[in-house]
Amino acid sequence: MIPRLAITPGEPAGIGPELCLQLAQQRAFEAELVCIADHDMLAQRARQLGLKLHLETWHEGPPRPHRPGRLPILHQACASEVIPGRLDPGNAGYVLDCLRQAVHGCQSGMFQAMVTGPVQKSVINQSGIPFSGHTEFLAELTGTELPVMMLATEGLRVALVTTHLPLRKVSDHITRQRVGAVLRILCNDLQQRFGLARPRILVCGLNPHAGEDGHLGHEEQEAIEPAIGELRAQGEDIHGPLPADTLFTPDRLRHADAVLAMYHDQGLPVLKHLGFGRAINITLGLPVIRTSVDHGTALDLAGSGRADGASLALAIETAIHMAHAQVATDTPLRQA
């Protein structure tokens, strides 16, 4: 199977468009890449960067592997002129419409996965559209109750029980039900979308020393341990809760397929220290495959040609791998 991937460049004034263009010119991929974006905006950016690239209107047909020098475009018009490095709230709707097209295409079977470039949350909110991030927006579009954020780099995958919460609110969201639901989604997607028959998962405690038998907090005993016990009773290979300060060591990680962290800044600093610029974001629990870059819009680099496309290339390669694994399992996703 040659999968077809929808690529959304994200904020048009950021580096997303040029990363798509640079990769399309330089790299081959064993998938058809379809960029959902404004054709004229991409053509202007390509001229600005001196990229000789054939931008063609995409027509549905048998998918072809991507070869350097061409990029099929599914046109979605910007509302305002795009100037690299200069945000314009007038284009906020365009950014979201590109995402809607990608999701619709994945749901209809036109695309086997979607890969998203960086968006600028602030300018979307300035336009009057409430927007907390890609993950929440895609969950709403697909009717997903509990999306799970997982970042990955070479040798490490980290999923999160909670994402963008103030630290003082995290404990309230560490419940047996939520930890168990996230673990089920993590196990399910590692099996069906990464081809891991019985993934080994290490789970962080919330408190220092994983609560020290209740002397430093009760979340481990009341929520995390029971959730892990329930999944282990069903045959899953899950271990914890483990102290986060010693979990992320080579000996512990050597045979682990993923780590589940309780909150954003418990797990992600370790992963980004290990692989910043070479990591990706994967949304688990969705009925569609979605991968993304691990960086922002980098407005100061937009239009310079100096932006590094390593994360986008990895996001594309991972989406291809996940699409093949999904076909190999040939089973519908379980809902937690």
C-alpha cells in the first residue's frame, strides 16, 4: 500500500509553508503527499526562497510515491495577503479550514493520515475564534472525548495524562478513571498503529518518590496504582507508579516502548532535551492518524530558508509507518 497523507502547513506567516516546500524539493517519501494550502501563497514563498518546484493541482487517483521536485496542492484560499513573519488574524479561519479539509479527507478514506505544521494559537484567538490547540480542535471535529498527547523521538515515547493545565489543577485530574482511560488508549494505539503486540509501558508517579507509600501524597495509592492494576489484570505489560526522577534512566528505558507522565512538564523536558528538533507530536485516541512537528511557527525565521525540516520529515515518516501498521492490524480502533 502506498498511503496518501494530507499535509497542513499551519500558520501561513510562519515556517510551516517553507518546510513543506523544502522537503518536497529535497526528499523522497514512500507515500503521496498532498499539501492543503493556498497555491499562490506557496508559489510566492517558493520564489522568495529560490526553490525550483513544480506545484500542481491535486487530482484524486491512484496514489504515487513522493519524488523530489513536485508537490500536489489541494487549494484552500487565504483570506488576506501573507507576509512571512507578520501575523494576520484575517487568516485564522484559513488555518482552521485546512485542518477541517484534512480531517474530512481522513474520515472519508481519501487520506490515510494527516501531518500538521505549527499554528499560532494567539492570532487565532485574536480573530475571535476560541482555540486552545490542535489536539483539542481535532478532538472536537472528530467527536473524540479523550485525545491523548504523545511526543516521540529516537529511543523514547512520552504520553501525558494531563496536558495544558496549571500545575495547581493537575492533581484534581489524576483520577483512577482518567489514568485508566489514557492507559487503554495508549496500549491500543501502540498495538494498532505502531505494530507492538504487547507494549511495555512505564508509568510515572505524580509526587516525589512516587508518593513514598502515602507519606508524600495519596494520588499513587488512590488513582494510579488501581488503574495500573486493572490493566495488568487484563494482560497489559504496565509498570509503576515509578519515581519520575529515576524512571528516565537508560537502564529503565532500555526495554520500554513508552512512558506515561502525569503532566506536561514532568515528561516533556526530558524528551525535548534528548531530541529537540528531532521529535514529533502524535495525537492518540482519534479515529484518524495525526502526527505533527514539535516546534512552533518561528516567525523570526519565516522566509529566511534557515528553518530545519527534520521534525516535519520525521512526522511524515511516522505517519507512513502508522498507516501501514493500521492496515496490518485490520481492526477498528477500540474506544476507551
